[in-house]
Amino acid sequence: MPGPRKDAVQIRFEILEYLYFCSRPQPRTHVWRKATTLSYDDFLKHLQHMAGKGLITELEDGSCTITADGRDVYDRLRTALSSIL
């Protein structure tokens, strides 16, 4: 039985968190498998949204990396979440 559904913020936070701690660009499929439990199509929708917001960069070779703005958003979310929980 699957666990509770995650909302978009939690999914995107987990993707940012995974990329935040990676020192090199990561293949999309690797991020998908390690950072989410989504279908690949749903994962790509979140990735495209985050790229459109400038939080990640998708490279021509199919890999992606977090941007400086993405790092800032991750840091702010991590701080906010720790103060609520």
C-alpha cells in the first residue's frame, strides 16, 4: 500500500535537496530514482516547472543541476520548515 501523497512543495523541496548536496550535474533519471517516487512523466512536469522558475538548469546531455537561486530557495525552505516542525 503506498504512503500518503506528497504535495508539490514537498516534491520540489526533495528534488532541490538532492541536487543541493550533489557536487556535479546529475542525470535526470538518477534524480528521478533517488529523490522521488513519482512516475517519470510527473517528475518531468516538476522538473520543467523548477527550470522555468530558474531553480535548476537542464543541460543538453540530459542532466540537471541546482542554480544559485535554487540553493537560496532550498536554504530558506529548510529554515522555514525547521521552525514550523
